[in-house]
Amino acid sequence: MTVLASPVPKTEVRTLSMAQALNQALRDAMAADPAVVLFGEDVGALGGVFRITDGLTAEFGEARCFDTPLAESGIVGMAVGMAMNGMRPVVEMQFDAFAYPAFEQIVSHVAKMRNRTRGRVALPMVIRVPYAGGIGGVEHHCDSSEAYYAHTPGLHVVAPATPADAYALLREAISAPDPVVFLEPKKLYWSKQEVQLPVREPGIGTAVVRREGTDATLIAYGPSVPVALEAAEIAAREGRSLQVVDLRSIVPFDDETVCAAVRSTGRAVVVAEAAGFASVSSEIVARVTERCFTALAAPIRRVTGFDIPYPPPKLEHFQLPGVDRVLDAVDDLQWEQ
Amino acid sequence: MTSDPRRLLPSADPVSLIDPQGRSADSPSYAVPDDATLLRALGSLITARRLNDQAYALVRQGRLAVYPSSHGQEACQVAAAQVLAADDWLFPTYRDTVAAVGKGVDPVEALSLLKGDWHCGYDPYEHRVAPHATPLATQLPHAVGVAHAARMRGEPTVVMAMCGDGGTSEGDFHEALNFAAVFRAPVVFFVQNNEYAISVPLARQSAAPSLAHKGIGYGIAGERVDGNDMAALLAVLGAAVARARAGEGPQLIEAHTYRMQAHTNADDATRYRDDAEVAAWVRRDPITRLETHLRDRGLLTDEVHARFTAEAERVATHLRDGLNQDVTPDPDDLFAYVYASPTPQLREQAALVADELSREGAH
Ligand SMILES: Cc1ncc(C[n+]2csc(CCOP(=O)(O)OP(=O)(O)O)c2C)c(N)n1
Ligand SMILES: [Mg+2]
């Protein structure tokens, strides 16, 4: 896939939070293409519970950004029909766990329509999901649900870790010919960065090396990228050089960048918030081991959430993969004395 | 919110214009369609029945994996397609192959799913017929989306969204009707109540006075129609399409009909219903009813009937010939349509299959 040329006329540097970057991406996409329509729960007057659609109804009108009845299967199902009929719907699931009522629509229709119809019916649509934990949310508000989507052929699954990527990946997702599940790490909504508009970043399906390093590779995506970067920073002070790879896109998976990175260091740790069993993190370990076995000096380690329902706020720090656990895992990578 | 919910209520009895003995009478709200329309409808019904029975026979001959027949429901099938304009959309279920054919889909392409060549064998945009929906009621929200998109652009499209009595219990039925009503989407929800969902009778699906009564909870006007009465179906569905097109929002129509055969040929209906029940419905057959009516009025001659039968035979032959043709599916297709362009991983997997095939060829 290619990176979109943003319609923002001149380059401009702004400090944006991830939430603002997403909002700007939606605004620019709506301005660029009248087929782009936004809908979901509380996305209109309120601007979404995280304010990602703030001001868009006022700017583009009720027909382009509107509230629906409270029914996620209906929201995604209606988006399927609109995408079949010339529109580019971008729908918001209010929280990760509230996308589950739409699961059948996503798995049986969103993911399969192109294939069932031999490419005749494409579904250019985006399902935005504020996801994962770390914000002290109560149950049903903190799920890392990426594995469900990544396991479903026909979906693209994307998780930005920076405001610039949030902008670039969302613009690309909206203009993509295929459905994209767009996972927005809630705890990074308020993280800020100087962003050069129009944003030029690698496309969906491309991982990037966020930090160079020579001793071991940390592989992370979405909410775990800042954790990996912080761990690398601390490790550097202790004399260990850690490389950090940000996947950006879970599907398609960038085997090439990930494997090249791991080959360059010979050691790797995967960091992810989701429960580890049968997860994206297990897939990464399997893929890298299959491809880079002879280059590995130690088995790949994982630092993931436990295989438990997401804990209540006062216990969530046990669940989240923190810097200490990452550094402990790095220590376990069979270093020669 | 509507002030007077009574305007949403369906009639106490299903609308009927031609009774099982073939006698016709206008109802208070609907007129019997004109003679030419009825005669043409009979021709379509005869072809529809022939298609159903031909497809059923092709299962026994091993050409189709399975066929959910609409034998007995042909009047619903024919009417659903006939009341639509070319630019209108039809959303069929697995049982509505005959309706899809009525909207223009080639019957051979319509049965590709059950032949096993590919999932959807036709181009949904060519005749504006969505792929057959198998997961119950999940196509109904799509119908709302198609209708809403058309309305946003000011197009006069109406969408006919079909489902069965069992499908009305699914959450997506509720969500679709509710969305359609809130957005005033031009959708005609057409429920073929054929008394059964596989083995489960209607009483286990719903305690509502009728399925058409469900509309009132959404602010949608409901109507009940005799689903074996071609004249009534054309009148009721035609009026519903006209109201939707005129901007009056979604409509809910329940047709009372009967699945005269088993759910599919793989089902044993004697385990849950007796022959007497079926026999009673055979006496209400939609085709004999319309035929009797047209013969009694001197509108149907033997010559015209022979012409209808010959046309039905022609379509059946086309179906037979098409389904008897062995198409060798291309394994490349496994990977070609998952995404607009295959991921690197899918390219690797396609190469694996190609390699397997080339090694097989080498033996
Ligand atoms: C979501 C879902 N659950 C179960 C099934 C299996 N199934 C196929 S047809 C059917 C009965 C449907 O009955 P009804 O809606 O009355 O339609 P009919 O077959 O009578 O035309 C069932 C249970 C399915 N296709 N989809
Ligand atoms: Mg039924």
C-alpha cells in the first residue's frame, strides 16, 4: 500500500496528541472524499467519549458524522451495506469489549465479502476500536482484542503507537480498498508529539525500527511500544544496546523488517499487553523462530499479559507488561558471562 | 415518536385477493392486479416451480451438495423480484434462489454456492442482488446500509430484504428494523413465514400476535399477506415498495406460506410434522390457485399454458446443462480474493500450493 498524499496544502509542524492526530486525520479524510462517513455511539454532538470525532458533525453536517442507535452489530452491518453501495464508512466501537456484539458481522461479512464475491464486492471500511488497558478502566473497558481480528483472514489490523502514525495509518486505512480494524491504544490518546503535516510515514504492512540497538531486539506494537522504548533507554544506561521494532501493522505482518532486525542482534523479546496464550505475541515468536532459528543465540522470550480476564483497576499494574519485566526477560536471553 | 400506534398495525387477517378455490375479490385496501399481470405471474410461477424441482433433482444426481427448496413458496419468490425496479436491490437468503433468478441472476450462477465451485457465483452489482445470506438475518443490516447510502445521494433505490420466520428471532433482525426506522431507510423487510425453522415451529420463535406486529415496536407499519396468493403478494409488496420509495420509511411484510418440502434434501421432515399438515397446505398451492382463477375466467388457454411449460422446461434445461458442466476450480483463487492484493504471507502460501501441484504433475 502507498502513503496518501495529504490534502493539507503546506507543511506545518504542530504538537498533537494521538487523539488530536486521529481527529485531524478524520477531518482531512472527510474533506478529501465526500464518500467518507462516520457513525457510531455518541460520535455526533459529544464528539465520542474520547473526543476523537470532536467537531466533525459541526463541520461536515449530521449526514456525514452521526449517532446511531446503540447496537454494534447494526453499526457494523450498516457499514457493510454502505461500503457495498459506494461509501467509505468509518465506524467507532465505543470500547474494545463493546465490539463483541459486532463480531459475527466482522467475521462472517466484513472479512469475507471480497473473497465470497471473487473480488466483485469490496468493503472499504474502517472499524475504529479504542483498545487495551492502562487507564484504570473497569471491566469490559480494557481488552486487548487484537488476536480475534488478526486470526480472521480478510481483515487488516493496525495499531499505531505515535501521533504521527495515528494520523498516517488512519488516513491510509480510510482510503484502503479493504476493511481495516484500527486499534487505538487508549492510554496513548493523550501522548504528544511534534507532527509534521502532511504526515509521511511508511504504509500499512510496514514495521519500523524505532530505536537502533545491537544486543537484542524488542518487538512491540500499540500500547507496548513506549514500554519497550523506556526499557531500551534504561538498558542503555546499564550498558546494553536494545533495538526496538514497532510493528504498526499486525496484519499484514512485516516478516522482512522483523526478521532482519532479529538477525542483526540474535536475541529478541516480544512485548504485548494481551494475554499470551494463542496470541499475536505467540505468532510473532513462531514466525521469527521458523525464519531466523540459526541466527538466534537464545530462545525468544515474551512479556505479555497473564491469561486472566483483565483485572480491576487496583490490580491492573500486575497485568501490564512493565519495564522491569521487559528488562528481566532481556537478562534471561543467555548472555555469555 | 408516533402519536397513534394503530396506524402501524397489520390487518387482522392476512390480505388475500384470490382464495384457495380461485375466487377473487378486492380487499378494502388492495385491488386485484390486472389480467395481463396475473397471466405473466403464472408463467413466472411455473418456471419457479420447475427450477425448484430441477435443483432438487440435481442434488439426488450429485450435482449440487444440497438445495433449500422454496417449493410451495414460489409466489413469495416471484413477487419479491417482480415488484422491484432494475435499480432496486434484493437481499436473498439461502432459500431465495428463485427470487434472485427473478431479479435477473442466471440460475447456474445462483447455484454455484451449492454446486461447490465458489461461494457467490454471480456479480452482485450486475442485477443488484446481494450474495445469498446463510448466517440468519445478518444480511438485514446490510440492506439498511445500502438503502441509507442511496438515500444520502438522493437515489430512488428501494431494498427488498428477505428473511424467514426463524430469522426474526435473531438480534440482527431487531437491529436492522430499528436502524431502518430511525434513519427512514427505504427497505421492505419481507418475512416468509413458512411455519418452520428447520424443525422448530413458529410458536417457539415468537409469542407476538404475528410477525408483522413486530413492526410496531420499531415504528414500522406491518402488513400480513397470504403468501400463497400471487395477486395479494403483488399488491401488498408493490404498495410497500411504493411507500418506501415515496420516503415513508421501511415497511415490514409477513407472508403466511409453507415449506412443502423438507428444510433441505438432507432433512427428514417426518420427524417433526405429519403428512396431514402438509396435505392441507398442498390444497393451498400458489400455482393451482392462480391457474384455477385464470382458467375460470377464460384467461388461460391450453396454448398459453403450453407456452409457459415450454419456457419453464427451457430454463430447467439451461440449469441442468450448466450444472452438469464440470468446472475445474483454480487453486490460485484460494488466495486471489482475500485482499485487494495478497499479503506477502498469502503469496508464500499460494507458492506452496503451486509447488505441490507441480510436484504432483511430475509424478
Ligand atoms: C446464525 C445462524 N444460526 C443457525 C443457522 C442454521 N440454520 C440454517 S437455516 C435455519 C432455520 C432458519 O429458519 P427460517 O428463518 O424460518 O428460514 P427457512 O429455512 O424456513 O426459510 C437454521 C437454524 C444459520 N444459518 N445461521
Ligand atoms: Mg421458516
